[in-house]
Amino acid sequence: MLFKITTWNVNSLKVRQPHVLEFLEDVSPDVLCLQELKMQTADVNKEVFSGAGYGSEVFGQKTYNGVATLYKTATVPALEDIVLNIPGCEDPQSRLLAATVQQPSMKIRVVNGYFPNGESSESEKFPYKLKWLDALTEWLKEELVRYPNLVLLGDFNIAPEDRDAKHPEDWADSVLCLPEVRQRFQNLIALGLTDSFRQHEQPEKIFSWWDYRMKAFQRNLGLRIDHILISEPLKKYNQSVIVNKDYRGKERPSDHAPVTLTLDLPK
């Protein structure tokens, strides 16, 4: 039984809602995790997604941040055990939404995160990024015990390796690529998670984000910073991971493309 889970930083749901609806029709993911809504929860029109056959859980914030998890009601009746933000980590920003998805053969814990950018290593936002990542790692230790079948996905704002940048030398001093940031990514891997994209043979220079400037998309001057990490029990079901690059080429696109994991689950 094929089960699709997608992550997508839409960089304003208000602007990109038509693209989201088109994606739901074209790709028909069972779960679609959105980041950077830039909308308050009450302002998200859940009815428009309901009309497309999707339920939604939204954790919004005015102007900045915000995450939402959409689920195809034909295959996912409801989201269970919902958690907003990292327990025990005081945070005024709406950055994380965790929920359990019941399938015939198993429960899957889906943790949808909009990871902090950090701005620059000199910024006060950089220690916040590291603290947030450390808190997430500590909490996930407990989550993986409670939910062995776990998916951590979202805009990580981390390019884990040099091959995840078109010109890595240009990004060496960026908060997306600094050694202490990449180490936090490896700390997540050390919990028993796997970068699902790297489970497969992938062509070189596949990215998920391209700057709006300098014709970066046309020149493929990108980074791979949108990830789907999966726990050990799910690895054997990983059929494919693709970047839906076409959506970055649409009119008024997000600067991120959707990334879709397809699991072949037992019935």
C-alpha cells in the first residue's frame, strides 16, 4: 500500500494556496506538511482544503513562521496525539506540529517542523537555533520510544553536506552550513533516524531551495535544506523520495519545492 508524505515550505500560504490545491490534486499525498504559513491559525481557510478531500491541523502565527499538517481523509480519518511546539522548550514562535497517523498496519508519528534559520553566526538568533535543535533532539529521544515509526520532516534550514549545495564554498560561512549546525543534523541521525533521500541513488545537484535573486532557480544555484528523516523500522518501506521541482518553476512560486516520500506499507 503506497503512502505519500510531503514536506513543503510554502513561504506564505495566502499567496501559495492555489499551488497547494493544485499539488493536492496532482500528487495526492496522504499527508502534506506545510511550513512558513505566515498566517494566524484563524485566518487559514480549512474549508477550501476540506473541499479537496483533506482535513487540516494548523498552528499559525501572524506574519512569520506557522506550520500545518493536511491529511487525505480517505486514507487518514484523523490526526491523533497532537503536540504543538517542543514540550519543555519555551518558545513564542509557531514552529512544530506533531501528530500520529493511524494506518491499517501501524501508527506513524509525523513531526512537522519549521527549523530556525539563525540569520548569522553573530546574531542573537543563532544561539536560539542551536538551542532549538538541541531541545528537539532531546525530546525526540522520548518520542522514538513512544512511537517507533516516526517521520521528522520540514524545512531544516540545514544543508547537511557539501554536496547539498551547488557551490559549497560560497556557503561555508552560512548558518545553513556551519560545522556546529551540521553536527546538530548528525545528532538527529544518531537517534536512529535516516535521511530518506540518501537511501536511494540520486542524481547530483538535486536541491529543494533556490533564492529568488540572480536567476538562481534557472541556474540551479540551490541548496537541499528540506528533509524527511525516518526511523529505523520505516527504512524498509522507503520506495522513493523526489523533489517536486516543477512547483518552484510556477508563477509566483515559493522559493522551496515540495519533497515527497513514498512508503510502501504492509496492508
